[in-house]
Amino acid sequence: MSALFSLVAVYVLVCALHKQIKKYASVCYLGSACVSVAVVCVVWSGATKGNFGVRVLLHPLTSASFSTAIFTFVMCASVLKNGLLKQRVMGLRAELAITAAILTLGHNIAHGRDYLVRLCGSPGDLSTGFLVAGAVSMVLVLLMSILAVTSFKVVRRRMGAKTWKRVQRLAYLFYGLTYVHLSFILLPTALRGYIPSVVSYVLYTVIFATYALLRVRKALGKRKGACALCSAAVAVSFVAFVLGASHMVRHTRRAHTERTTRAKARKCSPAEMKDGVYEASAQGHNGKLSLRVTISQGRIEAVTVVGHSDDDPYASWAVEGVSAAIVGAQSTDVDVVSEATSTSEAIIRAVEKILQQPQP
């Protein structure tokens, strides 16, 4: 949902403040740098723990949805029909690209630390998708830095027109890898039926696919057979999208069925279990999550997550919220944390494994 909100917010800002952004570009860059520093401080300090309203408000920034929305307008500007929006965005492409790069860098620093710690500490616990997403992210940071630096007018003048145009062609690779990165981040939770991820992934897919088709059509221009080729590409893309959406729906239904089956499975109540400390693990968003459950006098006294590979601060919100909810309810029939669905469900599945253990 933050993807949709961010796109609308960027559209409003571009339409309402295009003159100010152009005139006070350096102020925008400085403000973006301050926001990036704030995002890093918030994520590293865990300052949003226990404050749902603040988490929701900052999510477009901490998740890079807002900066991705800016890049989306920069990307699509060249293929838009001639009009007021295209005129305004084209006139601000450099300023918007630099601003988006600065905001994205804050997101990368905020979450990159945890990625590197886990990669160096226990890479075997990380999922393949998480490793690929991280590797793609490193390439994106390099490309983004090159494109952002060369977007400054002073650098552009010194490079010369031909050299600058060749460098700017890296933007196509950047856009393609951005979609790959988004897919690895959003698909796991989308396939588990998390609606905000489904909406964001479908929205990004439609935008990037439409851009690719329009860009190819523009590149072909009036060449013979260009219209037929583009029509065929549209048809193939539409079929692929329908098949992909159907696949996602099947996975969503399967995930719902699995949750229903787990809910109906025979579980011991804490009162039936012997006192002790039990251990179990389950698959989280990025890898294995391990926890311990302490049973004392027929009650769940504590749910302690001892290791996970999911992204903070989102995972920490789930660890704190879901663990406390299970202890309070003395059951796994609790709500998940919306921003950390995979981590929440992993905690619930691991506790259910313990409650399903046969007792002598």
C-alpha cells in the first residue's frame, strides 16, 4: 500500500512544487540528506518499537517506497504522452533522480548493516531469495551512484554530450534490476497472501512492464513492422501477467489452506505440557527463525526468539509483538504484525510445532 501512497504523493509534489524544486534544488538535496540520516537513526535505534502510528508514517521512507516512486516518475517521463505532466517531470529529471538517490542511500545504509552482519555471521541461514536481493542491491547502489553523480550539471558539462549519453544508458539496467530486487522482496509475502505486498507487486509489475513496452515502441519508431512487434509484445506480456497473477492467487489460496489446516491440527494446551524449555524453528522471510518456549506450571511463561535472518526493525516488531501476544493469550491464535507478516507467521508456526509435540 505504501507504494501506491508514495506514487500519489510524488505526483502531487511534482505538480504543486515543480518550480520550487527546480529553483531550490540544493535545499531539496540537503533536506533529503537529513531525512536519510533520520531514517538510519530510527532503524538502528529501534525508535519506532511499540508505536504503530509512527511505523506506518515512516514506512514509505524506511522501505524506500517513496524514493522508488520518484525513480518511477523519472523512468516513465520519456515515454509519457506530450502534456503538462511530461513537461514538468522532464524539466526536473536530474533534480528528482539526485533526490531519490540520496533518499535511497539512507535506506541502503539503514538495512545494509544487518545484511552484512548476517552474511558474514551465518550465511547458511539466509534464503536464496534474500541473498540474491542483497547482491542485486549492491549492484543497484553502484549504478545509482554513477547515475546520480553524472546528473549534476557541472559533471555533465565536463563529460561531454556523447560520453554522458553513454553513461546514462546504464539507467535501463538500473530500472530492470530495480524490478528484480522488488520482486525478490515482495513476492515471498505476496505469495503468502499479504494484501499490501500483492497490491505493491502488481502495481510495480504493471508500471515496469508498460514502461518497457512503450520504451521499445519508441526505440523502434516508425520502422516497418514496429506496430506488429509491439502488439505481439503486449499480447505476450498480458498472457504472462495473467499466468503470473493466477499463480499468485493459487499460492495465496494454498497459504490460506495451510493456515486453516494448522489451526485445526491437534495442539496440546500449555497445561498439558511438562515444565521445561522447548526449541523449534520455522522459515521466516529471509531464512530460518529459531525460538525457545518456556513452560512453567502449565503456562507459557516466555517465547524467546534466539535467532533470525529477517530485516530489522520490522522483524523486531514481530518478535516483540507476537511473542508477547502468545504469552498473553496462552495460544497461537493471535494477530500478526502487519509490517512483518513472514516473521510473525514464522514465530507462530514454531510455537505450534512445540505445542504439537507428543507428550508422554
